[in-house]
Amino acid sequence: MYKKLMLITLLFPIFTGCASVPMVSDEKTEVAKKFIPPSDGNAGLYIYRSGSFGGALKKDVWVDGKCIGETAPNIFFYEEVKGEEDHKVSTESEFSPNDLLVKAKSGMHYFIRQYIKMGLLVGGAGVELVDEAKGKEDVKSLKMAKKGNCSE
């Protein structure tokens, strides 16, 4: 019993702490939250992480192998990609990346939620496509992070 309590005490900060990443200005965040259609021939990807589970963990996110940034709780990124193409959204996990293939159509926005999950040694991460209404609702309460700060 004592060992279990000690383990919980040691792991609790990892899953409930608060990591931080560089953020963009409030003005840029508010513009992104207007969900303006992407530029001609492109699709928009909102990649976000909401909630506080795994709060002390930062996890990298990539689109087509390009670093988008390092996530922390309650942040999002916005990235435009070419429309009418498949795009791979990846996040680091405990032992290997987790990938999601998005078939992007021009003029559309896609909402990809990164979630933290329990791992064997540390928390892992996954990505999932969320419907537009839910994605917009989630993103409206988040802050926008600066791109390009992957730990690699």
C-alpha cells in the first residue's frame, strides 16, 4: 500500500502540473479564432490540446514531417496546407510517433485534437480528427502557441 501511495505521489505532478510554451499575441489568437477561410487552394488545420490531464508534459506535433510546435495544455496551432492532398499529422508518444492522415479539401478547416494518455514510463500522446462544431467550440477557449519549437 505504501509503495502505491508513493508512486501516485511521484507521478501526480507529471499528469497535473503545468507546462508552458511560447505564445503568440492575443491579437493573432483572436484573428485565428474567427475561422476565416484558408487562402485559395489551401485547407486549414487547427491542431489543439485542451484540458489539464498530463499538464506537465509537452509533446511535439508535426505536419508532413515539418515541426509545427510543442504543445502544452489549452493551446492550439493553425497551419495552412495544400488542398486536395493527404496530410500526415503526427505527435510524439512514449515509444513511437502516432499519426493521423487528413484528406484535406480546399477551403475547409480541420480540427485535430492531441490528447495525452497514460504510458508505461511517461505519458504518451495521440491525435484524432474532431468534427467542425466541436473543434470550433474547443478552440474558442484556447490560446495560440508560436510555431516551430519542437524538442527534436
